[in-house]
Amino acid sequence: MATGKEHEDEGQVEQVKGAVKEGWGALTGDRSTEAEGKVERAKGSVQEKYGEVKSDLTGENDPTRKP
């Protein structure tokens, strides 16, 4: 089971991949690729927020928590 931090990291990677794809689509005039990039960025953002919430709920972000 993935931790909240892992979800956050995966979401950030997905956002970067989406931004690259979106930029490539805009550069080449490929609207389909550009749209796919926007969707990937949105999915990454949602996954990152999910990870943040999961970390908060499980106490992963608690500095007094022992690993």
C-alpha cells in the first residue's frame, strides 16, 4: 500500500509528464496530444492532493511521529 508521500511524488511526476506532453502538442499543433497533456496534469494534481490528505490523516506529516 502506497504512502501519502508516494502518492504525492507520483502525482508530481504525472504533472510534469502532462506539462511536457501539453507543450509538445502546442508546439507541433497537435491538439489531441495537447489535450492529453492537460488531462495528465489534472490527474497528477488530484493524485498529489490525495497524497497530501492521506499523509495528514495517517500522521505522516507529524514531526513528532517516529518512523
